[in-house]
Amino acid sequence: MLLKESFLEVYSCKDEKEAEECLNSWISQTLKSSLTPFIELAHKFTEKMQYILNWFRRKISSAISEGFNNKIKRLKRMAYGIKILIISD
């Protein structure tokens, strides 16, 4: 539980350098733990660190487009099997 909560501190950092230090600290704490899922996550974060730090460089997120994509997928699933009746004059 503490590892999960301490990771959220990364996103309260003010700049990229502080975030990188905080993330590296979290990764080292996690690797010392005996929790296999967290250790695997720490390895993945090590590989993807540049993408996490991109948030602190530009403050740009793809959340809006991801939300639209999920809505489109949901509509497609809901419409599966519905036949459209075309009436022409």
C-alpha cells in the first residue's frame, strides 16, 4: 500500500528533474521489496521512464482522444447486430 501511495508523489513534482529523482527513488524502493508484481512494474517503469517524464516536459496528455476512442468502441459494441432500415421515397 505504501509503494502505491508513494508513487503518486511523482505527479506532485514541479519539474522534470525532481520527478526523475522521485521516480528513481520509487523504483529503487520497489526493487528492494519482495513484491513480485511491483518489481515487474518497476522494470516496466524503468523502460518507459522517458514517456512518464514527457508529462513534465510538455504537460500534454492524450486523455481526451483516448476518451473519444473508448466512446466510439462502446458505440460499435452496442450497435453490433443492429440492421439499419433505409427508406427511400
